[in-house]
Amino acid sequence: MFHKQQKLIFSVVMAISFIVACISCKKDPDTQPTPQSTTVLISGKEYSTVTIGNQIWTTTNYKGPGGLPYRKGNEKPEYGHYYTFDEAKAVVVPTGWRLPTREDYTALAESQGVVFTAHRATGQAAISKLTSTTNWRTIPGTNTSGFNAHPAGYSYQDNDPLDGDICEFWTADGTTCSIQENATGKAHNIVFYSNGGPGYRFNLRFLRNR
């Protein structure tokens, strides 16, 4: 009987010690790390973001002041607006955010396993990790990266964009990053173009370093 009491007392003491240890190890709520924001405010509108490698990207196309909407403006809001390069450079973004460079887009794709040869990636399934699961004409993406690139096309001389097989974003130096279905209809390509003409309008994404 005495041994049973000893065992009971020992069990109670151990349980109390465990509870005290858990309480003492718990951090004060005020000292907990602040969760990383999942949105960024640009031109008065919240845009969702995603962390990919060492970069934080907006995950939807910009649709702030100016720019050309897709057709009547109430169709496919995920396409955002289309901007000239001058309009793109004029967008005011929060401190630390920027219009991506060609190198930024290359790093984004490489983080998903895409391999470039002479600034071009051809027919690679890994590119689908960057593309949306809807709107593509032939090859739906997987969007496992969260970047969610929709095939919004582009506008020339303010004509309605032709969507379905290409998405194209301005870079900081006036070139564009184009993700497009290739001719085989089995995979995507990534190509960088020099589209300096004032009549062209493309979509916008923004990023900052992690």
C-alpha cells in the first residue's frame, strides 16, 4: 500500500512539473513573431502576395489608375489592366517594392526548376508551376508556385487583347517576360522580348526581396 501511495505521489509531482515547464516555455504573446503580411497596398488597393524563394511577388495583375481594361472591363478581372511602359514606370509602390527586372523573372522561374539557355526556356513542364489552372487555351498550369500567371495576352494600339495562350509582363528595363504555350501544345516557353514601341500595353506584377 505504501509503495502504491509513493507511485501516486510521484505521478502527481511529475504531471505538475510538466505543466509548469510548458507554461514557462510558452512565449509572451507580445514577443511572438509578427506573421508575414499576405497583401500589399498599391494605389489604394490590396494585392495578395506569395513568397517564392528569396522573393515576395504580387499574385494578381495590377489594375490601378490608368491602363486599359480587358474588353469592357468587367470580364476576367484576374487579367488586371494593360499599361504602356511609361505608365508602368509611373506606378508608385511601397518602399522595398519594385517593377521586376529580367533577372528577377529568371530567378523566379529557376526556383521552380526551369532551365534557361540564352535567356530562353523552351518546352519545359516546370514552367506550368508558374501558370494558372484556368483560362489557358491548351495547357492548364498547376500553379504550385502560387505565382498564378493568367494568359491575358497584350494590347497593341489600344485594341482588345487576344487572350488564351500568352501572358506578358513589363520588366524594369522596358523588355518583357513572356510565358506562352508552345507550338506543340504540350508545354510552355519563357521568352524575353524587346517591345519598346509606345503602342504596346502589357500586364504588371511587382516584387520585393524577402
